[in-house]
Amino acid sequence: MTAPRLAWLDALRGYAAVVVAAFHLSPVLLGADRHLQIYRQFDLGKYGVLLFFLVSGYVIPMSLERHGSLRRFWIGRLFRIYPAYLFTIAVALGLAATGMYRLPGQLTSETAASVLGHATMLQDLLGVRGVVRPFWTLSFEMTFYLVTAGLFAWRWHRTGAWWAAGLTLVSLAGGTRLPDDLLGGSAPDRRTAAAAVALLVMVSCGAYIWRRNGLALPAGAIGIGLIALPLVNGHASRWVTSASSAQAALMLAVMFAGTVVYRAQHRQIGRRGAAATLTLVFAGLALHQWSSSGTGLLRWTAMAVAVTATFVIAFALRNRPVPAVLTWLGAVSYSLYLLHLLVLGLIVRLTGNPLLIALAFTAGTLSVAWAAHRWVELPGQALGRRIGERFPAIGVATQGGTPRTGSFGKQRESV
């Protein structure tokens, strides 16, 4: 057993990663027909992803407030997420060079847009297919980081409930009227949008890191403004995962729902208001999926209830010891999530026996995830801490409105 401080978040993240990996293994192990039968009743993949989004929505504001510095937040975050991300890209390119993996066609047909989209991790919201399919969720993670950092810069960090409710209502009210590809309906549009967004992200993050007087507010405004991507470009091409801008807005609303839980826990918003907001978000998720497909209201209601119940149970048990295996899975969950499809694809090429595939996939994924965490993620995080300590901590508004400073080295980061 491990100490309970943040172990419940590790356990929840590790569990979510295993669920997503099991979802991708399912058609190989059970066959396509049985997999689809289960999928039509309950989408395990979306269930796992939504849990990831809730955890991020809870953790990121906590991280910003404890560190008290947008500069150190961004240094730590970039060195937390990019090493394993770039390693995954390198592995995919290496496997492709040996004929063991097929890269997305856009890498050659739309090279500039693909490279720029991957550079910012916003590829899915720019109409670009990720080198590895799970990269699509990183687009929403990065958007949330940028918007949340902007809210902190403007001292609007306690407005998470309004953002969660607002995004949900925009999704439901806008529906099919929201443009899906305003910025990326064609290859030239995607190239232009990717270049413009890359410049904006570089300017915003650069302003936080190399901060001078007066730059934090413009940087924050850029970050907040990038919320336009899921609202008007949520399905810019047929290669992306989000089915519409309305659905993309709801994905971001789920992340802000995690922030609502954090604010309610610390009594920064009323519990009734928090409960009403969370109910709106998850009811909106079910209603949108039902209205967009015309069927499956019960299926999507069950999904919303399951996600909510899982998070609530984990939260209720947060002060209890957590089995070490779950916290270990949480520690390696980022690498596990990014790399598991590459492992699965390689194994399927080597054998067609379902039992052997299941055993090899489990052992291979856990081993690769551990190795990437040990030799890629941890050194990257250590480097980020060393770099962060070279900069004075420039405070941001936190609890009570008083800037605080801190060090990324004092708290383990979450994805």
C-alpha cells in the first residue's frame, strides 16, 4: 500500500490507461463482431478517455496553484509531456522505416501541416491525423493547459464552473450549426491554420517562460483565445477523431468538470452549484451523443453515469491507502497510453494466436511503458526541474488572490 496523498489520482489514471488499452485489444482478442456488440452497448475507449480528462481537469489547477508560477508550470509541463511524446514519434518512425508500421498518409501529402500540428500537440484540432492514434486526446489536453494558464494570468482561475457549463450549453444549443472546419476545410487551410496556431502557442508559452513586465496578460489572452479551435474546427477533416465541434466542446467541458470538483473540494464554489454544473455537463454529453446519432440515449447515459460514478468512488476513497500496483500503473500510464498501440500492432504482425497476442501485449506494453517512464519521462522531468530552478518563480493569482511561489520538484506531476 502507498500513502494516500495523490495516490488516488495515480490509481485512477492507471486504471483509465488499462481500460483504453483493453479496448484496443478487444477486437483482436474477441473478434470484430463481438467487439462491436460490446461497443454498441458501452464504449470502453471513450469511458477511459473521459476519466483521463476529468483527472487532468482536477490536477492542472492544483498544480498551478501549488507552484504559484506560470513560468515554472510551463517548464515543468513541457518537460513532463514532450519527452515521451517525441520518443513515441521516434519509435513509430523507426517501425515505419522497417515496414512494421504504417504512418498516416498526411505526413507525406500535408507534411507542413502535420509537422506543425505535432509540434504543438494540437494536430487533431487542426484536421491532422496523429502519427499514433491516441495522440488525438493530447490536442484537448494542450488546449486545456493553454486556456487554464490564460485564466490564471487574468486572475479568472475560479471561473471553471462557468466554462464547464458554458461549453456544454454552446454545444447543445449550437449543435450542427457550429462550424466543424472553419480553419481547416482544405489542405491549404490546414497548413495556414497550423502555422498560425504554432506561432501563437510559441509566443504565449515563450512569454510565460521568458516573462517581462506586461507580457503575461497578452500571453493569457492568446491561450484563452485558442478555445476557438474546438468550437469552430472540431472536425476539420475526416482523419480526426472528434466527430464535430459540438462534441469537441463537450470534451473540453468534461475537463473543466474536473476543475469544478477541485474548486468544490476547496470550498471555492458552492457544492450545490458544483453538483448542478457536473449534472449539466454529463447530461449534456449523453444528450448530444443521442441527438447526433438519433439512437443510444440509454447507452450514452450509462456512459456518463459510469464515468461520474468511477470518479466519485475514487474521490471518496482518496484518503485511504491504494495498492502499489495501481499507483505504479498511474506512474507509467502516460507512456502506456502513448505506446500500447505500437506494441499491439507489432505483436499482431508476429502472431495470429489470440491467447499469445493477449499475453505478449500485456507483458510487452507494461515493459515498454516502464522502460519509457524510467529512461525517458523521469530524466525529462528532472531536466525540467533543474531548468525551472534557474528561474525566479513569478507568481500568479491563487487561493485568496495572493501570488505564491513554489518548485516543480516538490510535487509529482500528473497528466
